[in-house]
Amino acid sequence: MTMETEIIRRAAVGLVASLAATAAAIAQEPVQVWAVTGVTSDDVLHMRDVPHGDSKILADIPPTAKGLKGFGCITPEPNFDRWASMTADERANAKLPWCRVEYHGRQGWVAARFLKPDG
């Protein structure tokens, strides 16, 4: 197993644990409606399978998209082993909030800093 594969594996394990711990909280939050913000006109917002910037991209959301159905936001907390192996940049990005959204019938995670309330 390569070092990169091990890092990704550890990140996935930590994220799954975080998701399991917050699933009940997300289910309790009311549905929100979001619009994309802060994405340049020549770029897209990546919807990902887990709340992590290195995870699989499920869809590209245009910078002018509105009406994204929101299902709650979390701030992932990496486990200690993962945290100890992260660089300073990775640690800074590891605690950024992510929101679960639905866009055109697909659900996934987007970085919360690219969302604003819609309507």
C-alpha cells in the first residue's frame, strides 16, 4: 500500500466516523435552500461523495446555480492518527464546514463557503 493510499484510507475512516456521529443531527435539521456563491463564471462547484476535498466528484454545479436543497452541514473532525499525519495545510482545510445538498436529483457534499441562502 502506498503512502498516498494509506493517507486516503485514514481520511476515509475518519470521515465515516464523523458522518456516523452527526447523522442524527443532520436528520433533525430543517431542509434549507442554497445558491452557489464565490465560484467564478469559468469554474464549477464540485459535489463530492464525502465531505473532503480529495474525495470523488459526483457532479459539477454551475456558479449560477440556485435552489440546491440542503440537508445539513457539518465540520468534520479527523481522528487523532489522521491528524498526526497531516500537514499544516491539510489541518487547516480539515476543519472547514461542508453541507449535504441535492442538485438535479443527485446528493453529495459541497464546501459550505460556496453556499449562501437562496430565497
